[in-house]
Amino acid sequence: MTAAAPGLVATGAPLSTLGDLSGGPRIDDLLHRAAATAPAHTALRDGELTLTYAELEELSDRYAAALHALPGAPGDVIAVTTALDRHFPPAFFGILRSGRVPALVNPLLREDGLAHVLRVGGARAVVTPPEVYERIAAVRDRLPGLRQVILTRRDPAFPAIPADVPTLDELAARTTGTAPAPAADPEAVGCVQFTSGTTGAPKAVLLSHRNLVVNAAQSARAHGLDASSVVLDYLPTFHLMHLTVTVAVAGTLVLCTDPDPADAMDAAARHRATHFYSLPVRLARLAVHPRLPELECPTLRAVLSGGSTLPPAAAATLGQHFGVPVVQGYGLQETSPSTHFDSLEAPRPRSSGRPVAGTECRIVEVDTRRVRPAGEKGEIQVRGPQLMKGYLGRDLSHDTDAEGWFSTGDIGVMDADGCLYVVDRIKDVFKRDNWLVSPTEIERVLLRHPAVADCAVIDRPHEFSGAVAHAFVVLAPGAHDTDPDALAAEVNAQLPYYEHIEHIERTDRVPRSPTGKLLRQQLRDRPAGPSAPLDPTKERTAMHHFVNRFTVTGDTEEFERLLGKITDHMAAQPGFRGYRLYRSAQDPTVYVETAEWTDGAAHKEAVGSDGFRGPVMEVMKLAKAEPGPYTLVTERETAAGA
């Protein structure tokens, strides 16, 4: 017998390699240190405005005094919307130095989303730009704990905002004195962030000062940042990491809000940027931009992508044109956020790289939690000093195993060198005939077809296989006569059978978040598209026979219970005729079930219902199936009276 391949655990460099980057017990100590060592160095550029480190330090202290004077107590939460403007950094540091805790709120959220995160986070006050004020005001009656709304600035474009709603500068102007120094506890909560909410309601993540300080050092070292670095931030909102990594090395952060990615690269050239941070969707647009051949940025050292997987073609195009590495990393709100980053010296297409310093990663089998070897797909688990304190209301131990491993909810693969490749979200993958299927892998093949402009793949329930792939396709210009069956056949020829697309549905658009993430749940919530009509003659006369063979790998009693639950549901549906379940007399883990239906359309509707879909997905966790429809060849019954 061949021994099973050992599980692989990838480990980053020791934390000691970070040197003095991670000094100080609090995240705002990074600003203290930068202001002390490089007071005249430019910390922030926003359009024509610049702030030195000395000026950023002084403004943060003024805001701290003003916020400390508000009613409340140390540890109260003050929310701040993460608009990409110069007001966020001093507001963030000011909240910390006031003794309060900042909660970072996405300014793109609509009313219901804002109400949820402000309520869940327990915000007593919120600092917001005027363009978000009206949305907050619309849900104020749903937030009894919210005592104060503070503007970052006034804007004549929003004349309806009451004059008694103060700005941070107005509060600071009428405040005397300073805020007392907060306690220097590295394990205290330094920030509240919120999960994206793409697979459920956003959860509040509690990050300690130590989490944030260590991850700023881990990320700055992995990204190759130093005091000479000029970081161009080209994202729709302010990500805290870009502020903390820049301040950790006393570099310069440039904020860019140009809608056109070519204009953003022009800005990078003007400001002599060394690092260009953006999203895959924006970098993909830049890679095909008609102005790309004329764009130059001689000072550039790297293009850095995050949020989702960067298409290799876009990375290759940009890397070749600018002559710099185009790299991506991996992380979560729960990990402050970074756990991995690709090599700047030898980037690998699609890879998120090895773990950052002090971090460990492994891949585990989704059902058994066994550690998988190199090249095997499974759930990504991580552990390290950047891992959160926990979600609001529950300790971290509720979300880690006995050894401290945190399950990310993402599916990935590690190669023999420990480099991570993120495949999909665990809530997006599904099993067909007990094979783990990644919709993203199918989408990559679909997108290579010239008739496909955009696409998304979800799972649909299947009576034999548990679930099968269902594709939504936006056809490219000039490809509207494409036959869906022919398209599926061409794509399926490049995929293993269990990833085959069973149905293609045309759509005008694929739903995505403002950051470009695919919103699969919106597609799952759509009713299934129309199928080809059945021959009405055959439908009246045909008997539909189904025979499934199972090899149970889990609890046989639970397996039988779940099959019984499915059978009870199916027996209540029109067209059901009969069902039998057999267990092997030689091997008690082997079962065969048979079913007969007189109405094929009713059967198809039944297997699409929740009463079938929920239990059958649980059954597939306990057993391997060898399903198949059968056609009756010979039937003989005992003669009456024999």
C-alpha cells in the first residue's frame, strides 16, 4: 500500500525578522514614533493638500481632545466612515487618543446596511462626510444608542444638513485642554471592523492594538516598504492597512480618487509613487486601457492587488509594461487583515504567496478536517498574532479549534513551497457526486470563450448528484446568436465531468459589490430559468426509474434518518409512485435506493424544493453516491392466483 501524503503546514519567517517595525503597545504609537523621527516628512497627500507627520500628529491630538470632551466613557465606540479623503487618518487616530474605540464603517453602505453596523457595533457617535449624513439621518430613529453625528467637513452641495451638526474642526476649535493618555494595553480593543456581509449579515470583528501593530509590521515588510516609499492608494474607500503600513515606516500616503485608472497612473507618476495599490477590477481595466502604451511611472517598484484574485493576463500585461512585479496577497477582516503576500522577487500567477512573518497556514478537508498535502483542495486555516480577539459578544475560542487554528471559510490549495492559491468561498463551492466543485474554476474557463463577456456559476440541486453547475452568462457584443448548448459543450470539453455545466442561462448583468465581488446569493435567490418543454406524449406514458447506490462514510443511522426525511417529502409530491431502500447483506455501509415517478415534471420540481435540497446536501456529507437514471428493459410479475 502507498502511504498517504503528509499534511502541509506553511510557516512565515519568525516575528523577530521584523526588527523595530512592531514597536509600541498601541496602534497610534506608530504615529507618535513617525512624528518624532520624521516630523517634516510628508505623511499624507490628498489632491493639493499635504500633511507632514508633525501636522498629522497635532491634528490627531486636537481631535482627541474634542472627542474626549463628548459625553461618554472610555471604551465607548465612535464610528468613522472610511471615505478615501484626508479626514480619515486624523479622525481614526483622534478617536483612539480620546480613549474611545473606532469602528470603521463603509461609506458605500445604504440605509439598512448603515443601521445594522452602527447598531451591532454599539456606536455612541459617528464621524462622517456630508454625503453620508442623509443616509444616517434616515435611520437615526432605529439607533437609540447613537448620541452624536459629527461631520468631517461642510459642503455647500448639502445645504439641508442642520447647522447644529458640528464638524470635527468646529468641535476642536471650542475645546480647551488635551485628552489624557489612554492606557497602554496592547490587548485592549484598538478597532472594530465589519465583515463584508456577502454571505450573511456583517459581523463586528474586534481587533486588539497588538493585532494591528504586528500586522502593520508584517505587511510593511512583505510589501517592501520603507521611509522612502510613496504609497498611492487607488481604492473606492479607505482601507486601514494602507494607513498603518505607511505610518509604520514613516512613508508618504497619496490618496487618489480619479475614476479613470490611466489618470490614476498619471497621478502615481506625478507624485513619484513607489507602490500602486488597487483592486483587481481596476487593474484589469488598466491592463486593456487604450492609453496604457503611453503610461510611464519610472519610480514604481510594485503594483499591489487585493480583495479578490487578479486575472493572470492583467498581471502579466501590467508587469511587462511597467517592468515591476504585479502581486497580490490574502487576508480577512479577522486577521487585521493580512496573512499572505506573494514574492516581489518571483511572483507566481494567481498565487497569494507564502504566509507573512509569524503566521501559519494549512489546508484541511472540508468534512473530516484532516490536513491536506500539497496540491489538495480544502478549507484554508490560519493562525498568528494578527488573529482577532473575537467577534463582538463572543471570545475567539468559539471560532478556533483546540490548537488555535481559525477556519477562514475560503477554499484554497498550497503548492509544495507553501504558496497559497485561493480558489473560492466555502459557501460557494458544492459537491457533485462527492467531488468538491469550485464555481470560480468553471468561470475561468467560461471567460476564455470569445462569446462570453461576463459570467457566474452557482449550484442547483440534482436528484442524482446532489448539485450541478448552473451558469449565468453575459454574451459578448456580436455573440447574441450563440447557442447555449453548444457553448456548454465547448466549455465542458475542458473540464472534468463533475464540473460540467448542466444549464446556461443568459442574463444582462452579473450582480457584483462596489469592490467587484460576485454576489452569488442574489443569483441563487432567482428562480431557475425555463427548461426545454418535455414531449407531452412521453410525459403521460413514461415511468421514470431512479436507482442510486451509496457507500456510507459517516454515521449510518443519521444517513438512514436523512433519507427517510427526503422520502417523506417526496412521497407527498404529485407523480410519486414508490420507493425502496436496500442495505447490502455483506457490507452494511452499502445501500441501494430505487424510486418510481409517473410525472417527470413534478419530480423535477420536487428536487428543486427546500424539502429535498437541504437534506440531500447533508446526505452527501455522509456518503459517496453512484447515481444514475435507468430505463426499464424487462418487467415480469407473478400471474394473478399463481
